[in-house]
Amino acid sequence: MDAADAAHAAFDPWSPEFVADPYPAYARLRASGRAHWHGPTHQWLIPHYEDVSALLRDRRLGRTYTHRFAHEEFGREAPDAAHEPFHTLNDHGLLDLEGADHTRIRRLVSTAFTPRTVENLAPTVRRLARELVAGLVADGGGDLLARVAEPLPVAVIAEMLGIPAEDEERARLRPWSADICGMFELNPSEETARRAVRASIEFSDYLRELLARRRKNPGDDLISGLLGVPELTEQEMISTCVLLLNAGHEATVNTTVNGWWTLLSRGVRPDPEKLSTAVEELLRYDTPLQMFERWVLDDIELGGVVIPRGSEVALLFGSANRDPARFGPTADTLDLTRADNPHITFGAGIHYCLGAPLARLELTAVFAELLKQAPGLRLAAEPEWKPGYVIRGFKELLVEV
């Protein structure tokens, strides 16, 4: 087996050992080429920072292809009709739109994430972080994921959308999101698809009912704001709200938990005076989104390899963020004072994460409160990774104060 074959074999996203530590496999991929065909997932793996960064901005690729080609023209089968509720919900969301529709909706939604809007949320975010951490400390510890990391961003997004605290569906936001996001993993099972379809239907029905309430009694929330935009269809409003929940908490939840596991397992702490720099390093060092997939709309060439139209590329964010060609010989080292840190955890190009400023605010707030209120925080048990690779995180993180 030559080096390239060994590198391909090392990339095994269904292996618990790989999910626990994919970084040695990434190093082998980078050392053996710029583009690697991976038969089990029918994708081209792109491991280098420079290529990932460039392709995120390359208009010859897209999150979808249906704005230019029919499924048959593109050499792809139409999605299973039984999965239609998921695809209707997903395909009308900002992340999977291209062209004029993407530009139109991004322009409208971006008003919810201006620096002033995010800054106005800061007192609420800091209060929630303080209260959640205080509860954990009062109990002497517990599951950091369930007690702090998860409730904070879900509550913030729910407030932004205007989901009433008294609605029983508010408690279902995270389970709905988890079931829908299961479809973003590689080769999802039919049971995963069934859960995603059910969640898509239930979440859409709830939002449709909430939209009807807001039409009668508008407020100052994002849903009321979307209703004031005549260019948006109801499905685009629903898909936008679901995307904001899904994308608006995954990075915060997994960076909080993965980040604290990284810190606690190494016995290190960030300097509270340089917390924003440390947060950026934790986002780089172990990104929660390991892979971002795109379709090749026109032939591209990388390192002498032609990737034809109709192919799917897997942009390996986790590998790019550890590429020594960009981050130097310490790319695999956690450096909480790293100043030159242009990681691509939030993407790049037209699909750059709109919620990045909000995620940074939430992460800084929760890390600051844990450092302040729980200076003796320690691991209570070795955590177990969830089986998913694309969105990578722990099932729980048990800690003691």
C-alpha cells in the first residue's frame, strides 16, 4: 500500500477511533496530495488550507446544483420522495441557496446580525451565561453540555425569533434540530432520515402556526420582522428560522464542550484578559464542523487532478485549520495566545456564517463565567464522542466544581 492509499484508508468517518482523533489522518492526506477520491462517500477530499479557502469562494462550486441543472443533467438521482419534507425545509434555507435567491435572503436576514444588534444582545447573553454557570456551580458540577453549553444559544435564538417561553414546543427546539442535523452526516441511515422528516414536519407546522399568531399580533422579534418583508415566501421564512436555530447553536455548543475538554484534559486555562484570542484558538484547534460539502458545477483542477462537473467535494475544515503551510510548525499545538489565526471554522465566501459575531459573544460569555465562578473545574469522567463526524462533539461532559 503506497502513501496515498494509506492516507485514504486512514480517513474512516464511521470509525470511533477516527472520530475521536481525525488529525493524524488529515496529516497523511495533506502529505499525499491536494485532492483525494474517497469511494465510500463518493467525494473528493480536500485537506489543504489554501485549497479549502479558495474553493469556499469559487463560484464554480455550489451548495446546490438545482439552480443550474436538473438532477438527470447533473448525473444525480432525485431525492427519495419520502424525504420530501426535509428537502423542502432544507432547500429553501440560506445555507443551501445559490444565485439571486441566496443574495436576496442573505441581505434580508443579515439585518438581524448587525454589530449593533449583536451588541444589544450582549447583556442578555451574559446574564444567561452567569445564571447557567451559577446553577452548575451550586450543584457541585454536572453535565456541562446539558446544563450550560446547550441551553444558552438555544435560549438566545429562541428570544431572537420570538418563540414564547410558555410554548411547550420551546423545549423541543434542540431535539428537532438534532434530528434534522442528522441528515448532514455522511450516508445517513433510513432511520436517521425518518427522524429528520418527522422533525421537519413538526417544526414547520409549529412555525407556520407561530407566523399566523405574529400576523395578528406582531412584536419586535425576527419572525415579525420577516413577515414585514413581502419578497419572502412563507416557506422561505420557515426555512430561515430553522436554519438560524440549527446553525445558531451548533458551533457554540460543540466549541464550548470540546474546548473545555481540551483545556481540562491538558490542565491549562485561558488568561481572562485575553479570552477572545483563546476562543479563536479553540475554534481553530478543534472545529465543531469538520467537513463542508459542495457540488462541482464546472470542472475544476487541483494539483494536476481534474475534478469533473457533477462531483461532490468535501472541504475538510478540521484539516485546513491544522495545516502547517498556513499555521506553521505549531499547527497541531494548542496556543491560547496565537495572534495570527485566520481559521475557517465559520467558512468563507457567500456562505460565511452570518451568526459568527453572536457565536463569539456567547462563547466569550460562557468561558468568562466558568473561569470566574468555577476556577477549580475538573473532569468527572472521560467523555464519549457522538458517532457523527461532520458535526463533531461529545455526548456529554461531566465536570466537578
